[in-house]
Amino acid sequence: MLKKNLCVPVVNVCLYHPRILPLLLGAGLMVFACHSGAPADDRSPENALSTFTLQEGFEIELVAGEPLVADPVAMEIDEHGRLYVVEMHGYPLDLSGSGKVKRLTDTDGDGKMDQSVIFADSLVMPTGIMRWKQGLIVTDPPNVYYLEDSDGDGKADIKDILLTGFALSNPQHNVNTPKLALDNWIYLGHEPSVTTTIYEDKFGDKGTDVYFPERPDINRLPQNAGGRSIRFKPDTYELELLSSRTQFGHTADAFGHRFLVNNSNHIIQEVLSAEYLQRNPYLVITEVTQSSSDHGSGAEVYPITINPQHQLLTDLGVMTSACGLTAYLGGAFPERYHQATFVSEPVSNIVHVDLIKEDGTGFIASREHPDKEFLASTDAWFRPVNAYVGPDGALYIVDYYRQIIEHPEWMAEEVVQSGALYNGTDKGRIYRISSKGSQPIAWSDKLKLGNASPEELMGYLSHENAWWRMNAQRLLLDQQPPALIPALKELAVSGEDPMGRLHALWTLQGMDALDQQTLSHSLKDPVPGIRENAIKLSEFFLASSPELTDLLLTLKDDPDPKVRFQLIQTLGYVESEPAFLAREELLFRDIDDKWVQLAALSAPFSESSRLITPVLDQYTATPAYNSLVQKLASMVGSSMDEQAIFTMVHRAVQSNTQNEYNWQPALLRGLAEGIKSKKLEGAHEAAAGLLASSVFDHPSPEVKAAAIQVLEGIGLEHVERKNEALSKAKAIAQNQSLSGEERSIGIRFLALGNIAEYQDMLVEMVEVMEPLPVQLAAFRALSKSEDSSFSKLVIDRWESFTPELRDAAVSAMMMNGERITVLLTALEDGLIQKATIGWRRSVGLMANKDETLRVRARAILTRPEGESEKIIETYQPALELQGTIDEGAVVFRKNCAICHQMGEEQGIAFGPDLSSLKNRRPASIMMDILNPNLSIADGYDLWEVELQNGELHQGLISSETPTAINLRNAGGIDRNISRTNIKTLKLVEMSAMPTGLEQGISVQEMADLLAYIRKAE
């Protein structure tokens, strides 16, 4: 599997973008302001400003640099104007506890920090900081600390562990970025620990249960929080898993919509929240996020770096280390930035901006310029890793400033041994970006917010800058002033500023002082975002104030799609006929939106399953309706409710006088999907009888085929007149006047009975003269036999098998140990070629639970020591040959498209998109193709899932939610698996890309393939 880049703060070094550098450095620069003239090798903080180009209308200044600060990764400014900076010195390999938190001060008022005090030290790999109470919350896996200076000497003397249990993995995957949100929860960025081989002793920790050490008996989360982000409340020991995960950083807009980031996708919206998904255990949802960028995941970037260096696996010219995502809510930039996000891209030495606009239930993030970045540097050591909006509305950029910041796990050994890993560890900068003409900073140790009265704090809830709003809200929650409650209610109801009304609502909620009357006014607020938040707040009252539901129902005709989306989710808590009808109406109004569909189905099963009747009654033959029907039916199948399944089968197999069968196949396929994911419960006699009759009598071939799918889940055991039905199926299978597809249905039906009775007939059908559907159906039926006859058939007829039959044969030979033994012998003897096995099955063999089989398979399927080097040497001439892009496209389609895309137009999204590699060195790309086990791409680990019913599946976890995972196999075949059906889930530490690919690619074809991958768009 080709290696994708890592995310910051541990990322790679960059390369300038060859198309844009001349434009930016040439005369007549229109959009960017450029500082120039300093020596390229001058890496002093004083020279840094000369390396930048910045969006016109802004100015950048150095606020702090070495020696006051070094290796900074995060910052916080508290209510007194005290600047705290987190320093991560230990990256990449030092776990000795060199991390620090420093407090910086501008003592002479010149706008630049000149004093530094160590507030806390002995941290290992600190990744984030947040003001809390009288101290700071700092993430430093495996712990989340509370640090406080209780004696006023400027140094923390309290160091309490708030949470523990997080994995100490490669730092870019560790818990990070604590942030207090509008809803009064503290959110932590987090994702699964990464697989590490070379440095497993240092970074192989997978974590434990995540819990409060002070209260280990409550609210424990699974190991490493299941690799998901979390939120918590330290005062009340509340701790919850979120539905999504993020890499380094996360943010939210003014109304609380959350945005996430990973190394190649710089802005992702969390659409569905965990609390709604947990209501319906039978709804298998594997996606809760969507990319917001209209310029793609792995978007093209436009650096201007001079004399860059890059490591073995650096993806160049595209987003590859996106981090520190920050919504600009400062109010001091031009109006077009009032809905903007900034993201750091340290590999490319840039800060990228997106302008955000509404798009139904989601958002669209668009570039400000088609080929320019907001901030870029010619200095290859400029490593922006985070951003912060200060009390002055300026944007502060945290610059890690290192030469090499890719983790040694994924770089060439000579670089690791060069001694350069820590070049720059004594350096680091913080920059301030503000609109031109802004005043220098005046907040350092001079803010009065920390001494403000409750009434003054309430006034700041309406401030144009979210820094003031959120800090005022936090301080009011700390103080809990009861005398202020009436004024807060008045502000929530009639405040002139929308932000004041919004923050007053959540402040009241945090003080446990919000009442129904105030909330009722907010549900009618003229601002959609406030109505949306008021609907969410109403969830606190639904149990005690059912009359509030009547007011909620009036919002079903709200003109704003996000208000309607929140309403359909909230009404999922209400079990009443009016609420059901409202959810139904909301669903049909926005039925083409997949998120609205999922929100409707997230209601408890007893409520959401009722939607099947109105959906079928209003059905139109569109993808949206087909998708909805299949989801609804899958829920019913997963429930194993025998009566409900029978009712749906009965409706689906009824004959239609108009001879139109649109929703019936989708309904049956959904039932089959749900049933097969569970261990069968109940006899299902009535449903099986109906399905069996339909296989023979129904006029629609699609319905017949879908009925077979359901029968394969529930079986024929309790079908009356089963033998008569099997006789009919045999006659259909043998009737050569029928089409191959029709005969295959008869064969599949026979496979539900005793295969031994039909074995001779089925063997005769595995012949070249038979239609392929017949051959495949007969072959798969024979594979269910429990004796050695099937293995003998495969070996005896292998030479005559077509590719489709060979593929089916190898899959069937993987079903048990006896067959695997025969298969391995055939591989050793050369009867079956190793290339026929394919990546997925090769991995399955080499990870077999039986040690004897596992060792034997690895000896057969892995290359002898030194062979990979010989193969790479053989292909070295390809690097000198002239490749042809068109011919390379043919090689790609033949060998790579089954697993990889080239942009969105070609291939299948299984492994990394190869278009993101176009700026990589040809030698690096070729090495990954020829020796894929050299490195495994982040997010492309292989997993083995054992289901409760004994089935084993392998693939990539392409997405996951609190209730389900999506397992993706080569060919882009997805399988949604409910977590309740998983018996074991384990990592298979092998590349998903098979060795031996070179067997089908000549040296010239390799040159062509490299030309195609690296082609200019």
C-alpha cells in the first residue's frame, strides 16, 4: 500500500510548487505582499519576516521567538492576558520528559514578548492547552493534566491527572487540542493509535480504558477511547465518546458546528452526533462526517519554498499534513473572513484559508484564490502547526520551526542516522497576523476580564470576538452568580446581538438556570442558528415538559435546512403520533439528503421502523428512495423480529398487476443484509415459505434473486414441502432453454439443501460450455460440501478454469484448514500461481490462527531475504526511460485501479489516491510498488473481524461510528458491520498491497506507470 504522509506536528519537509514560484517571486505581484532581500541561510527570527508572502490587506509580525520559546505546538491567552505556550521538545524519539509549558510576557509594551518563565516541565509529548478554573488543562498522553500555580510564584505546583488511558503512539495520532465548546463540554481531538514497527518499544502503547482517576468506577471508556474523539466535564465526571475522530486539531463555527481535520483532508464536518446514533441499535451507520472542501481531499497547495528538502515518503504539492484547523471568529478581519477557516500545512510551509458558505445540512469550503495561499514562506524550516484567535481578533500562528519533522518510522535510514532529526529543536516562533494598520498587541498581562464583575462578564457575551464571549461564559460558569440569572434570561430573549442571545442561552444551561419560558422565546428567534441551538437545548426539557413538543412541532416548516435537520434529530426522543408525523414530513421534504434520511432512522427502532409504510406508499423510482427502503429493511432484518420480517416479505413478494417492481428488490436486499449480519434467531417458517414460492412463481427476476438472498440468511429448514421445492429448483437448474441467470437461481436454491444429493449434477455444470452464471452458481454450491471432493475438483480442473472461476475457487479454498493445506501444496507445486491469490487472501493465509498453516503460508508467499532488493535493482532502468502517459493509464487500469483512484474519475477508492503522489520522487513511488511492506500508509492498516456467527472478514476500516464499522476490500467492496455483531477485531500488521505486482509489469510499463502517476493535471 503506498504510503500517505503524516499529520503535524510530526510531518515532512517540503518542496516548492514549480508552477507557482515564478508567479509569486516575479514582478507585478498583485494579491500578495512580499518581503524579500534577506540571505536564504539566515534562520534568525529577525530575518523570518522577509521570507513570507501574505494576503494583501494584512500584516505579519513576530510576537515571540527563540530563545524565549522553542518547539511550540499550542498556545493560550487567559483572561488576565497571560500567554502560555506548550513546547514539545521530545519529538520524534525522546520520551524523557523534556516537554514544557512556558508563560511569556511583553514587559515593555513594544508588542513583542521579552520574558519567559517555565510554568510546568517534565511533560513527555504535550499536544494542547486550555485555560480552566485557576489553571490550565494540558494534554500529554497517556494523561490529561490540570496544572495550577496556587502560591503565585509563576510555576505550577498542582499537577492533577484529570483523565488517563490514552495511547502514547506516534505523536501526530495522540490525544490533543482541548477546547471548551459553546455547549459547555471540553472537547479533545483524538484518533486511533498508529501501527508502528521500527519504534514499537517507544510508540507501541495502545492505551487502556480511558477514565477519571479520581472516579475510576464511573463513565469508563473502552481502550484508547476506541480511537474516537471525546468530550468531558471535569467537575461532574461526565465523559462521552464522540461519533467521529480527528487528527491534530478541531474547531467549531459560531453556532457550534464541529469541523475536523486529517493529514490529507483539511476540513471535515461532523454531521451526526453520537447521542442520536445510540438510540437505534439496529441502524448500521458507518459515516458521520463529510468533507466540506470543494477543492478535494488531498487538495493542491501552492508553496513558494526555496531549496526544499523532502523525505522518502513526502507527498508534494498537495495537502499532506493539514493540522491546527481554526475557525476565524475574531471579528477584526474583513467581512469575507467572518466565516473562514485557517489550516496549517507545515510540509508545504503555508497557511491555507477557506471561505465557508452554507450548503443544506452541511457547508462548502472554498479557496479564496485558485492558485495562491493566505500565507507562504520561502523558508523550508517554517512549520506552522497551529493557529489561535486572540483577544485582539488577530490570528496567531504557532511555528514549530524544524528542519526535519517527519517521524523516523517513515523516512530513509540515512536521514535517521544523519544526526539532523533535532535540527531546530532550540528554535520556534509565534507570529501575529492582523489587518493592515492594526495597533500592536496591548493585552500582555493587561487584560481586565479576569477581574470583571458578573454584570461586566455578561456584557462580553455579546462581544464581536468569540475569545471574549467564550472566556466570559467560562468565568460565569465558574462563578455561578445567582443574582445574574434574571439578566441573563432577559439577554437571551431580547438582547440586540445574536451572539449575546446565543451565549446567554448556553450560559444559563451551564448554570442549570435555563427555563422553558426563555427557551420558548429562543425557538422563535429570527436567527436560524439560535433556533437550531434552542431545539437542541429543548432536549433537556422533553421528559419534564412534554408541552414543549407542541412548540417544536411548529418548526417543521422552518425555511432553514439546518433547523429542520436538528428538529428531526431531536424529535427522535419523542414517542407520539404528532412527533412521528412531523419526522415523516421532514424526511419527505429533504429525502434526497442522505443525512436527513439517517437522522430520521436514528429514532428508536419502534419509531423509525414505522416509516416503512409511508415510504413505500410514496415511493418513486429514484436512488434516494431505493437507498432509504434498503436501510429501513436492513434495520428490520437486523432486529430478528420474526413477525416484522414476515410482514415485509409478504409485502415484497405480492404480485403487482402493473408488473412494476421497483422497491421490492431493494426491500428484500435490505432484509438479507440485516439478517446475514446477525446470528439467526427464530424459525422464520412463514417468511421462508413465502420466499420459496416466490423463487418459482414471481414474475420479476430481480425479486426472485433478492428472495434467494433472504433465504440464504434464514434457510429452508422449516419450509413446508421443502423436497418438492428442491425438485422444482433442480428442474430449473437443468433446463437449458432458460437463461444462465434464471438457471443460477435454481442452483442457488439447491445449495440451501443437501449438496451431496446434487453433487454429480453440479460437477457437470462446472464446464466451459455452460454459461458463466451457471458455472459460478454450481461451483459456489459445491464449495459448501464438507468432504474433500471440492478440493479435488479445484485441483483437477484448475487449468481449465476461467479467471472468474479461479477467483471463486481460491476464496472457497480459504474456508477451512483442510482446504488451505491443499491450496498451499498447490502453490508450492506451482499448479496455482501466487499472483492468483491476491492481496486479501495472501494476508488471510499469512495471518491464519493455525500456527502451522501461518508459518507455511509465510514461507510460500513472502520473498526470500534479498529478493526485494534484486527486484528493485532490476527495475532501476525504468527511472531513466521515457514513459508514456497514455500507456501508463493502461498499466494503471490493468494493475492498480482495483485498489487505487487517480483523482475522482478513475479507479476504486480502496488504497490512497495515487494522484496525490504526483510530486513524489519516481524512485520512492517505484519502491512502494515493488516493496509495499516497506511502509503501511496511515489509515490503511488491515483489520480482521470475527463475527458472532463465526464468519471472518478482512479489510480496511474505511469509516466507523459508535454503532458500526465499514470494512472495505479490494475492488471497493464495502461491508457495514454492526459493533454488536463483532466478536473480535484485531489488526493485521501487513500491507494491504500485495507483493509480486511486478510479475505483470515490464520495465517499460513501469516507466509508463510512473509517468502516468506523476502526470501534470
